[in-house]
Amino acid sequence: MHCIKFLLFVSILLSTVKALPQSTLEKADQLFEERCEVIQDEKASSENIDKAINLYSQSTEEPERTIGLLKSYEFKASWTKVSEEEKRALYEKAIELAKTKSVQFPDNGAIAYWHVANYARWGDLIDITEAAQEGVIDEIKKLAEKAINLDKTYNQAGALRLLGGIHLEAPTIPLILTWPSNEKAKQLLTEAYRIAPQHPANAYLYAKMLHIVGNDKKSNTIFQELIEREERKHYFLVDQKYIQKGKDYYEENF
């Protein structure tokens, strides 16, 4: 009899837990996961990400609220149809929020990553020579190194991928930008691919680096694997972009 009563109590308890309403943060997270539900002309509808931003703004749970806002600003600016003016404003809003919250949460690798991700996206809106002269690329390097030191695995090795890509693709500009290095790119991108080979951007940059440093055989193999992939549901747009970049690079160089 006691056993039956106990099991009945557990059943009622579990039913109650399941029936609890979602928190504001949980609702925001769910909408963020659904950010690529509607896609047209290689851009996502802003409906779900706008709702996510609104709910993250209402949440009081930190640092999750801040992380949610930072990644949502970056997604809306990068992957939905917004004007150049709004895109710049979103990145700047994220950068200012990250600066403030980095003081409050100095050891949070997610905040550090989304800080540099938004800063790098903002930097892409500036001419590369101007960005170098103004110290923007040096600042991106510093922020990326901080994110790597805090959590190099976050966002599928995001900071390693970002800094490795800069080393690989940024031009050397005498007296202005002298630190980009293929050797450093090799180190960073090899590590990013080792940690998260499932991310097409890691595979693309790793394969491109291998081709640039002369390892054509391995580069060929990685590119062939990349261009045969299917896009992942929650990362559809970024996967689509880098699978296509892989196809284009492969056709031009192999």
C-alpha cells in the first residue's frame, strides 16, 4: 500500500513538473532555435528572431539573457533582410552590451565569443585597409584571443575559426598589419577542425589552409567531404554559405 501511494505521489509530481509553463528565457531560446524556420532568397524571416530578442530583453536570468541578446543581434544583422544602417546599429548595440557585461562576467566564454563575433561582423562593413589603419583588426585579434583562452570549444570552436580565418585571409600591410601568418592559421584552423569537424566553416577554412600551404591531397579530401554534406536544420544558412564556398573553391583550384 505504501509503495502504491509513493508511486502515485511520484506520478503526480512528474505531471506537475511537465505542466509548468516555460520561462521567458526558455521561450526565447526556443524561438532562437527556430530562427531558420522560414527562409527566402538565402535570408531568414525576422519574425522569430524579433520575438526572441523581445523575450530575451524581458528576461532577468543572467548571463543567459545577455548571451541570448548578443547571438540574436548577430543573427538578425547577418542573416535577415535589414538595411546597412540597421545592420551596423545591431552590431554596435551588441558590442556595447558585450563591453558592459564583460566587466560583470569576465570569465564567461560565450559573452567573449559573441563580443568578438559582432565586432568582426561590424569590421567587415569597413574597407580592410581602413580597418587595419584604425586598429579594428588588432582589436578583433585581441578579443578573439581572449575568447579562445576562456573557452576555445564554444560555438563549435568559433573563436579559433574566426581568428584562424583572419590569419589566413587578411592581407599583410607593411607598417600597419604585419601579424597575419599562414603558420598561425594552420595552428588555429587545425585545432578548430579537430574540435568541431561538423561545422562547414571549419572544414572550408581548414581545407583552404591545407591547399595554400601545399597539402593538396588532404585538402582535396576535405573539400570533397564538405561539398557532399547536407545543411543542418538549426544552422541552415551558415552551412549553405560555406558548403557553396567549398564548391566554388574546389572548382577553381582542383
